[in-house]
Amino acid sequence: MSAVSFSSDFVKRDYSLTGPSARSAVETGLASAEWYHTEIPRKAMKELMQRSDGPAIRDTVLWLSLLVVTAAAGIFFWGSWWAVPFFFAYGALYGSASDARWHECGHGTAFKTRWMNDAVYQIASFMVMRNPVTWRWSHARHHTDTIIVGRDAEIAVMRPPDLFRLAANFFGIFDVWYGMKALIANAFGVLSADEKDFIPEMERRKAINAARVHVAIYAAAVLAALGFGSWLPLVLIGGPRLYGCWHMVMVGLLQHGGLADNVNDHRLNSRTVYMNPVSRFLYMNMNYHVEHHMFPMVPFHALPRLHEMIKHDLPAPNTSILDGYREMLPAFLRQLRNEDYFLKRELPATAKPYREEFHREDSVPIAAE
């Protein structure tokens, strides 16, 4: 792992989708660019991309069953400390695992059957407090322009990093506030300038209608809490997005944190981390994140096989979540002093080298195939 930094006279990043960084990304060819891909035989790729309902049905049945069991136990022990471990587990299954199900079903790769993908996607979108229409288009942009400043609406860690906000989001504080604010605005027919930038006009009415459904359910949960004089309805609905999102944030920051932005090689801007079986279940194998971004149509259950096939061309994975944080947190601290600093992933001797060009006048490093 090596570090790279640029002189402090570079233009400051503007993360809005309608500002100068967005225009620069288009003008310099960073936007909608051709990305580097490790070469894989066509037959092998076809096998990897084969979709199947079986793995996703098993995963979903287990996930929903665990949700029901932990919720039931939490309700049974409500009012005593025995409820705490059950709601801790329920919170992680609701507030964190829903993010991975939202993600995979949004790609349409989890199940072979389309309606199954759509059904789980809608449920998970509500649980993670995201407009299912808005975020479908937002995530498509994230894959087209991954960590391209001014283009990617899903950059979790901007430079310089706001460490207080990152820490607070382990409890969902800022994400829930802005997520609910956006849903309410959408429910009243208001879309932000950034949302209009990536949502096609013909899809905007769907986004408004979806937001109205979500807001109505949350309003019903609040009324139920008031009516029963109990926090329990909100602990079950909505609340887990606060107290159960810690795992989603913990693993999500590792995806791109501390690495390069404004490059067209996922080996530079994404991180693969080996994780324990529980985290891999909650995360649906998204710890293989370089592999996922290179080949986003490969289903979650095939990512370990994909990793074995292409790891000769990728940076060495971090050996654990802790190892990833030991690498990432010092980079965040360096970026407080110099936002152009980033960690450059080292490639093995068997890998195809990066080809890099630096456009100093536009303040963006570009890695091309």
C-alpha cells in the first residue's frame, strides 16, 4: 500500500451533481468512461453470471425468519432487559441486512425471477429508509461513475472527511434525518436538483408515489405508538434504522474509504475485505467489492468464485474488518490536512499495471485501461 498526495493548489471538490466538478468530469471524459476490467474467458463469465432463485430464496427465508423470531422474542420480553439482545439482533437484521438485500435485488441479480427481486427490493428499500425509485437510479449512476466527484451521488466519505458525521451515522442520526426529509419532500411532489439529474422524467411520478406510501406507513407507526402509549411500534418499524444500522455503516465505509477518487479503475477506488461468516450473511458477500464493481451482474453467491478467478490481477484483500480500519482511519486523518491524499492499492506481480494520467488543471487523477 502506498500513499499519494497532490499539491494544495488543486481545485476544491464540489460533490453536488450540478456544480463545477460535475462539469469537469464530463469535459475531461471521466463521466460514463470505459472502466478497466480483468480479462475472464467468455464461457467462465457466462457461468458466473448464471442467475438462480435457490440461493436467494434460502437467504431470504433465513433473513425473514430471523427477523420474525427476534422480533417476537423482543416483544415477549418487552419491558425487561431480556429484550435487549433480541432487539440488538433484530436491529442488525432490519437496519443493516436490509441494505444488502436492497442492493442485490436492485441489481436484479439476487433472484432469477424478476418479481422476487422486485418484492424484496421494495421491502428492503422501506426498511433502509430509501425511496425505491430514486435509489434505483442513484445506484445505477454509482456504478457508471463510481466515486467520480460531481457525478456519483453515493459517495459516503467526502474530502476532507467529516469524522463527526461518520461516527454519528453508526447510529443513523444524519442518514435518517436526511432520508426522512427527502421522503417527505418527495411525498409532497418535490424532487431536489440532484435527484432530477439522475431520475428520468418519466420515472419521477413513481418516485413521488413510492414516497407517499413510505411516509404513510411511518405515520401509522407514530400514531400506533401514541395510541398505545408505547415506544414498541417505533422500535419495530423505523427505529431499527437508527439502532441497527451500525453493521451497514461499518462495512460500507470500507468499500471506498481512503482510496482514490476520479479514476476509471476499480482496483484503485474499491476495497475487498475478508470477513467472518455472520458479516458475509448480513452483507451478502459485498465484501468482495472490487469484484462486484468490475462485474456488477455477477450474483452475490458467485462472488467468492469470481474472486478466486481474478485475484491475481487485484490488490491483496484486507484480511479482516479490523485490518481494513487500521488502513483506512489513518488515511481519513491525513485527508483532514490534505484532501488530495489517498491510499494507492499495490498490485501483485501477476497483475496488469495501472495506466495513469494526471490532469492537474482539472485536479483529477485518471486511471484508464
